[in-house]
Amino acid sequence: MKFLFLVLVIFTFTACNQPVKKVNSEPIIKNDSGHHILPKLPETLVFCGQTVNLEDEDIRERLDKELLVNAYFQSSTIQALKRANRYFPELERILKANGIPEDFKYLAVIESNLIQAVSPAGAQGFWQFMPGTAKEHNLIMNDEVDERLNIEKSTIAASEYLKYAHDTLKNWVLAAASYNRGIGGVRSDMRWQQTDNYFDTHMNSETGRYVYRILAVKLIFEHPEMYGYDSKAIELYEPFCTKNVLVKSSITNLADWAKSQGINYKILIKLNPWILTNKLTIKNHPYTVKLPAKNCKLKPYKSYQ
């Protein structure tokens, strides 16, 4: 018995003194010597045609913080880079068609990371519309559909808001801040503080970070290698190859209908996440449904390795 106890003690002591294997969770940003380095701030930065004053110490520190958060949050940032290859072309097209600067595609990244996100407050989609705001922009929501999840229609709605915000505030940076704070909130903050721009105005912690988050994502996406991401090695998701089908009559069983179109319900919903159920009721207007284009397969990604 004493011998067994001694063996157990020796085994326990030996096991407890073995070197612990560290989980590989180190940042990917390193220099040639393997030491961690910080993302460098650029000398100049332009957002929607407006030059950001990077000589201002407070601006530099705030931007530096958001660069650190996003550059070192590799799992989230890499996924966003992958998805951007799929969705940015459509976002860019719609923004341009509505007179909105292309830089606002990065607002969608910080809002949803380019997924059909649902917030605790009830906002949904790429552009995180709340129900009330969605209705103001004619996005249909009922038991069968939620057009906040329709990328094309929600991007048009976001463009409408941003255009109105710019027309009201006369500045694209302020329009971006208002997407989080509201137009009235931005104007109120500047009024009582007697300021005339976002960067000189003290705002609540979320809005105070908001534009800097957009700027950080813009820098990382436009210069991924500078911030530790090898864009040639990342497997980017291919854009969907689709065609539009106008549905003018109600469909009582979308799974059957999908089969009749040569696909399955899973692919139908993948291309049309705004459809919530297995039926589509047509009342006042038809719906445009996306289907895979002829002789076109849904490719999961494009490898650059």
C-alpha cells in the first residue's frame, strides 16, 4: 500500500511538472525576428474624399486602438475578407448607382461583418435596420419575408438614409456617425459643444468609436499585407452566379418549387435569405427571387495559394 502511494505521488509530481503546451493564439503580425509588432498608421488617410488629420494626437490614438482591435481579431477579420470578395461588388454597384461613396461598404462590415446578423435590440441584416427604420424605407417585413435580409434592397435603403443624412449634415463623415447616433443626436452633440465636425465632438462611447472602426477596416481591407494578412493565401469566397426570376403568383410550397427549378430549398434560401418560410404569398406586388444562373455552380471559394 505504501509502495502504491509512493508511485502515485511520484507520478503526480512528474505530471504536474511537465512543460505546459501553449495554445497557438499569437497574433499573426510579426517582424522577421518573430517579435510582435503593431500595425503602422499611414501618413495620410482619406474617407469619402475628406482627409483625416492624422497629425492630431487624439485622432491617431483612437484610430490606433481600432486598428489593434481589428487587426488582431484574426478569425473575424479573415472571415470578413473572405466574404468581401463575394459581396463587395454588389454593394459597390448599388452605392455608386445611388450616389453614395464607395467607402460606405466598410460601414456594412462593422455593422454585420457581412453576415445576416441579428442584434439584441432587434436590428437585422448587413445594414442592421431596426423594424421602424426598415418600414420607413419600404422594406417589407411579415411572417414570410424580411427584406432587411435582402442584400440588394437593404443596400438601397441604406443608401437612401445616407443620402438624406448627407443632405442634412452636409458631410459624409457626419452621415456615417449618424448611422449609429441618428441625425438629431449628431446635431445636438455638435450644437451644445459648439463644434462643426465629428473629430472635434465628444460623443457617447459607441458613436465615438464608430467612424474610427470604419477607418480601421478600410485600412486593413485596402492594405491587408501591412496589417499581417496574406491576401494571396486567403481562400476568398466567390461571388454567387445568379439570375433573377420574377415571381408573380403565390407559391404554397417553396421546397417543391425549388425542385422544379433544378435546385433544393437549401440553395434557394442561401441565395434569398429574406425568405423566412416554405411559402411566398403574392399580394400587392411580385418578388424577385435569385436562382443559380444556367451552367453556373455555386463555388464555395477561390484559392490563391
